[in-house]
Amino acid sequence: MNSSQHLAILGSGNIGLSLAKGLVKANICKPQQISLTRRNVAALAEYSQEGYHTTDNNIKAVRKADIIVLAVLPQQLNKLLDEIRPAIKAEKQLLISVISGVSCNDIRQQLDLNVQVIRAMPNTAIAIGQSMTCIATDNGTNKNINLVKSMFDTVGVSIQINEELMTSATALCACGIAFFLRSIRAASQGGTEIGFHAHDALKMAAQTAKGAADLLLQLSSHPEQEIDKVTSPSGCTIAGLNEMEHHGFSSAMIKGIRLSAEKAGDLYKKE
């Protein structure tokens, strides 16, 4: 973003606010270049004090914006698009959607305008700058794709994928946060059962999970390569792994991801 551009985030919940803070922290833009909207505008008081424009008027925010982030719930989207349609300048503005299950074409059809739309699917780790964000579009220019990627790189890691895979990305990356958290919780409960205090077991399980993830990311390794390093013949690690697999550990994770992908694809259709 250049210093003359303005960003409007419509529906400033956790994702929208984290993005705003990330952009400012990375010096991509200043608070004065960002408008935040929310029905309960009082909840944005601290952001107003920091220099952000805060309002419950979506039309007002859109009229001054070059880039518009749609960050409401799927069931709220059509009403929002109908509301802001008169203020959209299709040839000048870029829309970024972080809404699950809604295609770029869905948004253009509801607006009945040929506006550029780029989808981004971050996860809740955006709050600490560790999101895995997938980006896709069907009509965005390379310049705008790179702009969106640079925006979300301020709050984690982003990759561009084909749009038909965005619902799958929702299941693997957005829902996936909960899946990995549940596995850490289970590991900590196991730790408590074998003798550790609950708070110690949780810290040990969480740090172990973080270390496992960093092994893959920093070494560009494969899980089985790292598993082989810790499993010895007739050892305790392989015994534990096999017991988990006998009870469907991998199968349960795979089935859960598949079901979440199916549900994510229906969120907008059922609005």
C-alpha cells in the first residue's frame, strides 16, 4: 500500500483487527489509513484512540476506501453487499474476502458488478502473527495478488492456491487449528495421567508440538523422516504410535478434515 491508499475492514472481529494491527506493525500502512467497522462501534474505542477510523457506517467506510476487506459471517454477507453496492467503484476498488465458502463469483453476482475479488483464508493464529493464509482469485491482477499476499505475510505465511481448493484450505488450515489444539489437549491429559501436574503437562505437550512443527518447517523435512529418528526397534515410541493407530488416530483426523471441508462448502449456501 502507498501512503495515499485507504483500507476498509468491514466486520472488525478477531481476524480483521489482527490484520489491521499486523499491517501497522509491519509499516505497510498507518492507522489513519484504515477504517474499521462494527455494529457495536464502542468495542473499537481503543483502536479509535490509536488513530484508526472507527464507524458503524459501512457505506461511509467503503466510499473512502481503495481496498475493502469483507470479514463478516457467511450468513451476513448478502445483506452487507446489498448495503454497500451503491458505494462500490468497480473499476477502482479491490475486494478481499476472508469469508468461508463464498466464491469470488458469488460476490460479483450478488453485487452485480465486475469488481476484482481476491479471497484469503487465514486462521486464528493471525492474532500472534502466525497464520497460515491461503489466497485465491479468478480475476485479480498479479499486482493485486502480490499486494494481498504482502498484506497477509505481515501476520504469518501465505500461499496462493487454485480457488476450487479454498474450501479444502478452510478445513485444513482454519478448522485445523482446533484439530491440533485438541491433539495437544489430549497429550496433556495423557501427561497428567502418567503423573504430571496439569499445567506442567500442558506446557510440555504444547512445546513438544511446537518443536515437531518447527522440525518440518525449518528442515523442510517429512513427518515420517522425523518419526524414524525417534522410533527404535521394540521401543516405547513405536509401541505408543501403533496403539494410537489401532484406535484410528490418523483415520479420525483425515475423516474430520473431510467432513469439515464438506460443511465449509455449505456455509454460504445455507445463509
